[in-house]
Amino acid sequence: MSRLTSAITAVLAVAVVAPAFAADLPVQKRREAAPQRTEQTARSNWSGGQAGGSNGVSSVNNNFVEPGAYLCPSTFSFGVSCFESQISFRGSPASYTVGPFLGYRWQMGNTVVGVEGDWSWKKAETTYALLLPQVCFDVGCANYRTDNKWGSVKQTWDSSLRLRYGWLVTPDTLVYGTAGVALGQISGSFNFQSQLFGTVAVPILDISGSPIGSRNVLTPGSTATAYATWTDTRVGGTVGAGVEQALWGGWKARIEYRYTDFGRYTKTAAVNTTCIAPTGCSAPSSSATIDLKESFHTVRVGLGFDF
């Protein structure tokens, strides 16, 4: 009995003391699983409107050929012993160019299509002067002609309305091609001045007034002039390619190359001829036709904002 009492007393002591002792021990919190991170790639939006500006360099092709303005004496036939002094020149001046653009785009997966219009200022002019003090018709230049011809071509503003088709090589980088209709202002001028000179035998008189011989005197004769200026808005085509890069927010930067061609066309200048002695005129020209061919290359960098 005493042994049973002792065992019961020991069990009760453990039951009372053990929970109290356990309560004094530090409790370790259960470690929670770390949240899994999901990386998301920020994708730029390529749909919607865009407005911006660009600037760069234009290399202009100006081509000018003038056939048709000539003046020949009556004793020298055109195309046989009298020929035109033709003015012909070309130039490739470079000009700074700057202007705004406005467009709208639609993104379909990695494909981006759109329409865009732009306007740019530039000033690229080519001039040439042909100054010939003597164009001789015979040996010794007893009969000759002076020829002065000036020509100029200048390209100023241009604009375009284009389609764009691009492919996203990365979510933030678009490589694209573009083509469409171009407009451009082209002005020019032509000036022609020519005069004939002929040798005239003038009698030499003695003191009494009687002829004792003669001497040849160079005398001015017929003249021809022409003058024309023009300013046209030409319609042509443009094609190019570029790369556009998303920066931050809605800002995007671009670099673009384009070729624009306004084709061939002609301008006409009336030639006004006055036929007088001693030279007269041999089939004087009535007009001069000026052949033109205009185009330009442009490299632009630009910055646009989506809206």
C-alpha cells in the first residue's frame, strides 16, 4: 500500500511539474514557406497614336539639262556650222532637315502595322553658269557669238503619307519598313542671253571724201534672250526602313532611312530673238525645254510620344 501511494504521488508530481516546466521552455515557430516570385517581363504598348519630331540630313539629287536656246547668223545654218551651247549640270548638296510626324499603329502579336504622315523643312540648291565670250563660226573668228546661260534648282519642304509594317524583334524593339506618297516643293530658274557679232567692210576715205580702200569692223547684230522661274509642288513616291526603340513611359526613339523620287519633268522658257543686220538670223529658236529629274536621300533620328 505504501508502495502504491508512493507511485501515485510520483505520477501526480510529474503531471503537475511537467506542464509548468514545458511552459517555461522557448517555443520555436513553424517556418513558413517563402513566397514564390514570378518574374514578369514589361511589354511596351505598340498600339495607338503617336506624335513626335525628327531631324537629320538630306542628300539631294538635282539634275538640269537645257536643250533649245540658240542663236545663229543667217549665213551659218543651225546644226551644220552653228551649234547650241548647251547647259547641263547635276548636284548633290546636303541639307539639314527637321519636322514633325503623326501616326497611328495597331499591334497584332509581334506584328505592328500603321499609317504615318510627316512634314520636313530643308534647303538644298544647285546652280551653274555657262559664260562664253566668243563662240566662233569661222577661221579668225570674224563672225562670233556670245553665250551666257544660268540655271538653278532648289528643293525645299517635303512631306509624305505612308504605310508602316514592322516586326518586334524584342518586346521593346521594332524593325519596320515604310512606303507611300511624297510631296515636295521644287523651284528653279533659267536665264539666257546671246548676241551675234559680224565683220563689216567699212570704206576708208581720203581727205576729199573719195574711197581709197576699206577695213573690217566688228559690228554687233542679232540678240536672243530667255528668262523663266518656277515653283512647283511635285508628287512622287518614298520608301525606306528604320528601327524604333521603346524608352520609358510612352516615349520611343527611332532612326530611319528613306529614298524619295519625284521623277522626270520639263519646263519651257520662251526665247525672244531680235534679228538685225549685219548678222541676221538663221532659223532662230523660239523656246527652250528644260529637263529636270529630282530626288533625295534622307537619314533621320526622331523621338515620339504615344497617346
